[in-house]
Amino acid sequence: MVLEAIISRDLLVSLLEAARRKFPMEFFSLLGGEVEGENVYITEVIYVPWKEGYHHAIFDLNQIPPGVVGSFHSHPSVAKPSSADIRSFPYLGYVHLIASYPFGIENVRAFDTGGREVRIRIIEGKGQRASF
Ligand SMILES: [Zn+2]
């Protein structure tokens, strides 16, 4: 069971910037890191080739690399998992971040594989910054 998603502010901000640039298309990325008990530490963005759709990023589940702890994607409207999201979550790690317009830090929510909301803890300091 996941209780908390932990991510550095820098990494989250770079994901949000990517989501803002893609808007109104969705941005999707896999997240790498470590799981410790009920905490999921998100430490990196893992690139996978994907095809973009207006409402849903479509990607090949066979291309999911090991070490994936979760996913991040953007929604043009509300940060709430769709039924398609909930079907894909179990293949994509433990914790799933959804950001909604206008993609501020307050517009991000995290969900477990069943689509239940979990806490996000943002850590300051020496986080990595992803480039896309
Ligand atoms: Zn979605």
C-alpha cells in the first residue's frame, strides 16, 4: 500500500513545465525511483517513446523499463484518473501523478494503482532537474 509520493520540487517543476508546453495535448512520462515501505521516492524521469493523443497518451506497455515506480501525466481539465488511467496504472508502478491546467504545484494530485488519492510530499534541496 502506498501512503505517500515523495518528489523534489525541481523535478516536479520540470514535469509541470513540460505539461504546460504540451497543453492542450497531454504530456506523459514514466517516473523512476525507489520504494521504501509505504513511501515512493521519485528521483528521475524515464523516457519511453510514446504516441500522443489529444486526450490520452498512448504507449506500448511492453516498453516499460525496470525501475519504474510510477507515472506522470497531464489532463487539460481535472486531475482525476479516468477509467483508462485506472486500467493502465497497475502496469506503470505504484504511484501516479496527474497534473491539471494551469499546471501549478497545487494542481498536481497523486493516486495509487487503484485510483485512490495518496499524499504528495515535496522536498526542497538538491533535486535533479529533468530536461525534455
Ligand atoms: Zn489521464
